[in-house]
Amino acid sequence: MKGFGRIALFMFICAALLAMPCRAQEVLKMSTTTSLLDNGLLDALLPVFKAETGIEVHAIARGTGAAILDGRDGNADIIFVHARELEEQFIADGYGIKRYPVMYNDFVLVGPQKDPAAINGLTDVVQAFAKLASSSATFVSRGDESGTHFLEMKLWSEAQTRMPAAGYFSGGQGMARTLLIAFEKQAYTLVDRATFFNLNQGDDSANYLIIHCEGDKKLHNVYTLMAVNKEMHPHVNLAAAEKLIAWMKSERAMQIVSDFKVAGARVFYPVNED
């Protein structure tokens, strides 16, 4: 009876434990740019945030335009994007509470080593775009309403020109796929530096794409967090969104950003801006 009693007690405890409600893990839905997944920074940040707060961030990689639309539609609790004009409109329309710029890197104009447009070494990106348009080169566009695509359209406008149709390929793809297409076509494209360093494609080093134009202030690339307004979408997890914003502005997170390297190079810098 003694052994039977122990078994019965063990079975009772197991049954009681199984009957206890499991504590659901808190989840934060974030819609963000493909570049932050492609360059690996989110893989460095989000596990640490989860370890320190218990909040699991489900990141969906989209172009900035699509990420902002997720916020407008209430399909995300927070968005992490990089197109200031679109961000300010999102706030002005009441879908977001406030812009929180947290870090920046820069865009670079890359292309084939043979450089048929003869733009290598230019630091004026508008001049580089004008030269591209008057050349026989090929340019591959994201074509996906991302922050990168938005900047590209702005630069064509400032150059008061466009690529001839025969030399312009709009992929409608994320940054990784766009880089691969540019490599395959030996074409030019606009890309953030971190993603370029991480995903420069190809097996033949003689055909690697290289940076031709960099350093222009117009290529400055700021990433911003915005929580979705609970007054517009009452179901959003605003509390978790605010925790992520506060954590991202902390010294701990900014140290991870500062220490993050791609191909041995530092590619992100903290933003000290409210």
C-alpha cells in the first residue's frame, strides 16, 4: 500500500500540474524593413530584449510602405522603418503616437567593377544618378515602396531624369533579392551599407558589385520606431511596444547597435534625437 500511495500521489501531482493554466508568453508584433532582417541586426537585438523582458517580438519583414500600412491597418503593434516623410505622415494621420529615431547607417550606390556609367568616386549622389540615366548601364530598383525605393525615387526627381526603360529593371523584391538580380545583370542598385556588406552576392570575385558613390548627406539613413496608436486600434499591445522603445533607447541596446559589425566593419550608429 505504501508503494501504491506514492504512485497515487505522483499521479495526482502530475494531473494537477497539467490542469494548471499555462502562462501565455507576451508577444509584440513588429512590422519592419527587410534590411534589418537581411543585415542581421535584429538577430543581435531581439533575443536580448526577450531575455531581459520576457517579450517575444514577432518581426515581419516588409518594405517601409507596407510596414506603415500594417500599422495603419492595425496588423502590427509597432513599426521599425526608415522614410522620414512617410513616418511624419503616419503620425500626422493619427496612426502613430510619436517618432523615435534610434539609429542610423547610410545608403551606397553600388554596381559592376567595369563601371559603364563612369560614376566611381563621385560623392554627389544626384550627379551619379544623372550620369546613370545618360549611360547605357542597367539599374535595378527595389520597386516595392520600401524606404530604399522611396529614396531612389526622390533622387531621380532631384536629378530631373530617369533611367531609359531599356536600362531600368523594377524587381518588386526585398534587398537581398535585389542585390542578387543586380549581380546577375551586372547592374547598379541603391542599398544600405550594412545589407550590402552582409549579402554582396556571387561566387566570382571579379564580378562582385562594388561601391561607386558614398558619403553624400542625402544617403543618410535613419531607422525609427513608432508604436501604433491604441485610440485607432484598441487591440494593439501598446505597453509592450513602449517597453521595446524604451529598451532600444537604453545604453544596453545602443551598445549592441554600436558593437554590431558586418564583414568586420561597424555599420550602425545610435541617434541622439527625441
